[in-house]
Amino acid sequence: MPQFAYKAMQRDGVLAEGSLDASSRHEAMRQVEVLGLRPIRLTESAGGANGAAGSNGAAAQAPASPGGFQFGQPRKITARMLENFTRLLSSLLAAGVPFSRALVILHREAAAPVAKDKWKEIHDLVVDGMSLSNAMARSPETFPRVYVAMVEAGETGGFLDVVLAQIADFQAREKELKGKVITAMMYPAILLVLALGVLIFLLVFFIPRFQLVFQGFNAELPLITQMIVKTSEGVRGYGLFLAAGVVVAVVALRNWFRSEKGRRAWEGMILRVPTVGPLLAQFAMARFCRMLGTLLGAGVPLINGLNVARRSIGNQILVDAVAESIDRVKEGKPLGKSLAQNRALFPGAIVEMISVAEESGKLDHELLRIANVTENDLDRELKTVVALAEPIMLFVIATVIGTIFIGMVIPIFSLQDHIK
């Protein structure tokens, strides 16, 4: 009969270790729970040496301080603080540090006061008997729902340290991807700001000087010049009101987008935008496959893994579509055929790969491979989109400014004829 080694937390927060014989992983989990313990990690004894080596490697890579260097004192938990908290907690648990002691270390080593307070709050709730996932769920502004769901899956499956390490990797990948997007869009954003500045200067200061010259000759101006002059007069006369209206509109739209109805409408509209929509769907599919593959590889049942992975998608329209696929899996249908109904998120080739992986029993490895390939393709496509956006923005800027320049120069030639 297989032997399982376990790490579990007692009611007083002290880590307990031991081994037991069980016919399956689920039977071993049941025996640990009968002992009144809260599982943290459960592995077959044959893999204990490798697991310990991996744990030591993880501990060696742990950052020295979960707070990181901060300019000033932040008022809320930053993404970097949360990532470092997650990774260091995973390393401490994998190294055999008692759960309560690990939380005390995180609290003590935190550099920012806001992090000290939050980690202490989590520690106090866990010591009082609350599970880590429930303690985190009480702070949704710090721990996202998908984060809490993964922690809950790790607690239930007895591999909390593994799940925490995966969460930290997810956070690092998303941070890297966001950094690439921000860096790529920096140049187009600078161009846009400069173009708006030049346009406002032309409408407010440049055109009024020409307007005085035109009025002195009482000559009829071309239609394009009249339109430019009227626009200039509108900006000068009602510019402050227009700016206030834009601010009010932005605030109203922001509040509407935060509502359930507004968020769904916005996300549905974004998915229909050419180029942008497919990129967002591709990113959501990569996140879904990576998280589901990670959870299945760690021993989470398929239905539980699907319920957690779908929360990582982000777009509520796509989340609803995946929920329908999960219902079909619950009815006994294969995962590949169930996901095939959602072509917006899972193309035909991806569905075929998942179906073949199901038949061969390598679903977790194939999902991770799909995620890696998709993320690499996504990176290349983002670079291509940004590279195309730059000349398009230059063309639009040159067209607007060139139209204003031509519209103000044309009357000069007609004024020469009027003077003659």
C-alpha cells in the first residue's frame, strides 16, 4: 500500500509532520482530517527527497524582505508586496517552518507599516482557528478572488506551499506582461500628448493672430478656414466648460463601468474590437490553461480546478461562457468537447490538443505547454500591433496639423489677389 508523508497544521498553529498508509491520495487526506489536522502538504514518500531538494532551492531564492524598497510609505498593499508575501510564505512552508511562525516572520520582516498591519491581521485570524483562505477573503482589496480560490484549493488538496509558489509565478508573469505593454505604448502615448499640446497651441494662440489679419481685409474665407476659425473660437470661449464636461463624463463612465451591467457591456464591446478583442481572448485563454494545468498537476480534481481557473480569466463574458462548459463536464462530457462550444476563447486547434491530451492522460502537461506557446505568440503579436500603431498615430497627427496649416495658408494667396 502506498505511503504518504504529510505536513499539517494543528489547531494551535503548530506544524505537525508524519506518514501514513493509504490506498489513494483522497484516502490519505481523509485520514489526516480525521486526526483533526489541517493539511498543508501531502506527498507520496517516494518523492520526499526530490521535494526536499526543491524546497531548499525555493527557500534559497526567497527574497530577503517581502516589503521591498518603497519611496515613501504606501497606503495600501502593492502588487510587489503581495507577490513577495506569497513567494516567501511558500518558501517557509516548504522548508518546514510552522505555519503560525511563518506568518510571524512575514509580519516581522515587512518594511511598510501597511504590510505589517495586514500580515498581522492574517496571522491573528489564522491563530484564532480560521483557514488561510477565509482570512484572506476578508480583505478583497488585497487578495483577489482567484488568489483566494487557489489558496483554498491548496489547503483542501494538501499542497498549500506549491500553490502559493504558483500564485507568485502568475503574479510575476502578469507583472512582466503589463510592463511590456506599458513600455511598448510609451512612445505612442508621448506622441499623443505632444500632438494634443501642439493642437491646443494652434487653436488658442496661433489661429487668432491670423484671424485678425483676415478680418482687416474683409475677405471671404474658404470653407476649411472658416471651420478652423470657428473651432478656435469655440475652444477659446468654452474651453473650460468643455474640459469640465470631459472630466464629468470620464467620472460617470468610470462609475458605470464598475457596475455589473456597465462592466459586462464594456467587456463585450472590447471583445468585438478588431485585433484588440482577439488579443484579450488569447490572453484569457493562456491564463486559464496555465492555472488549470497547474492545479491538475498538483492533484486538484478537474471540476474544482475548472471552477478556480475560470475565475482567473478576468472578462466576465468569457467567464460565463466557461461556466457553461463546466456544466457540461459535470454531466460527464469530455473537457475538449465541452470547451469546443466556446470558439471565441478556445480555437479549434486548441480544442483538438486538449482532447488528445485527455485521451493520453497528459492533460496537465499539455495545458501548460499551450499556455507557454500562447504567451510567446501573444508577446510577438503585441509587438506587431504596437509597431503598426506608431506610424498610424504619426499619420493621424500629421494629417490634423497639416490640415490646420493648409487651411490657414490658403487665404494668404487669396489675400494677395485682393490686395492687387
